[in-house]
Amino acid sequence: MSHATRPLEQGNVRANGVDFHYLACGTGPLALCVHGFPDSAHTYRYLLPALADAGFRAVAPFLRGFAPTSVPADARYDMKTIGDDFNALHGALGGDGESVLISHDWGAVAAYAALIDQPQNWRRTVISNIPPMPVFGQVAFTYEQLKRFFYIWFFQMDCAEEVLKANDFAMLDGLWADWSPGYDASFDLAQTKACLRDPAHLDAALGYYRTVFNPRLHGTAAYGARQAQVWGQALTMPTLYFHGLRDGCVAITPELAKEIPACFGPGSRVELIPDAGHFLLVEKPELVNPQIVEFLRAR
């Protein structure tokens, strides 16, 4: 299947003490597109041109620690800090009150933090496959979801780096196959592996999990209250939420999805994609891109 394309620029910008590398195209209000794990800025290769054609300056940075973005000297990977990255990128890239934020996976969790902390920066937002904390909390510790989250607990182990690197990061091949069944992820996996081959960058990517799911803290009352403060409050801006119903990473039911709009601002909506998995931006660009563009252009 062919998709509309236009050349993507590459650039660098410093924000919040990190040297960010990014892909971009177009001119106009900033549309910041942030990825998760195990993927990269290339996840937005279909959406960036669509946003540019719609009159946006579409920018997809590689998150802190994901090469070629630098490994932060402070080694901080908590969601508040990563959300601060997004708001700092807003300023460094010339964003204003017309800017929009598009996010997926880890990018989505940190986007909640950014949107709550500085809502004036973002007119509208699109979030994929990580529901807001009040809904996420209802599924995170179910038996079925704990099985899906096996990799999170494994990543706490000291041997995780060596196992991940084995056989050309074969574990990442397995995660993509489980999370987006039937999708040919060969291009995406090559880009992701390039981000993580250097040991310092792989350690950074695991730092996200080791910070947020620290076994010594996770589940305590104080830690829960902190997480609720960072990304558990309702958003104020219109939000378009996507979730693939074949998502092998985070599964929600259509019934539970009905609770999601209450966590967002007026004019928000939820779109469930029956035949898409976790990486729906590359699985179904012909379906989701027009909806994203229409939503972000609305007033």
C-alpha cells in the first residue's frame, strides 16, 4: 500500500539539558509527535507528511536517551522530567498556543504530564494506546495484563541488557510480533535497534522502566499519590484517543473505553480500531491519519 510522502528533514535542538535529534517537515503551528518503546521517531513517517500537508510544522524527536538524541547527564527518566522535555521542546522549536501534541506509548504517559503541567502550550492533543491513569489503573494489575507486562518486570533485572542484545535484539522482534500481530515490522525494528545498539542508549531506554516501575517504590501510597499528581488529573483540552483492539501490550475493552472521555476536555472522543494492534500509526495510517488531521484542524 502506498502512502503520501514528502522528504523529511533532520535536525537537532537542545531542550531541558538534552540534545534532541528530530525528523520534521512542513511549516506552520508546531505539531510535536513523540514515540515510545521499542520504536523511534520513524513511527511518525506517515503522519509527518500528512500534518505538513495540513499546514503544520510536524516534528518527531527521538526521546531522551534514544540515539541519536543524547543520553542525559542527570540520568532522569521519570515521567515528570520527560513531560518537561516536551514543554521545553515546545519553546525551543518556536511553539505557541496553537501547538498540538501527538503521542504514543511512553510518549503518551509523559504527554499526560506535559499537558497537565502546561496546558496553555497545547491547543489539542492526540493520544494512542495508553489510556489515562484512572482507566489504566483498572487494567494494569489484572492477571491478563500482568502477563502482557512480563517484560517490565524482566527489565528490572541486571541481565536484561545482555538478553535484549542477544541475537540482534531478538526479544524486540518478539515484542513487536506480540503487540501488533501480523504486521511486518522489519523497517521499524531496524530503526529501533539503531537507537539502542550503543550500551549507554540501551541503558537509558531501560531507565524508563527502572524508574517508573521501581519495585522498591511501586505500589506504595506515596508513590501512587505522586503518579496521580503527574499524570492522573483530567486534561482540559480536546483530546482524540486511539486504541487498537488487537493491542498485545495494553488491552482495554470497549466497555472500559467508555470511561476515557471523562478524563479529557470538552470536544474529546475515543476511536477504537478493531483490526489494529499497538503500533497503529504504522499499521493503519490510511485510517488514522485523516482522523488526526481533521481533529487537529478543528476549532
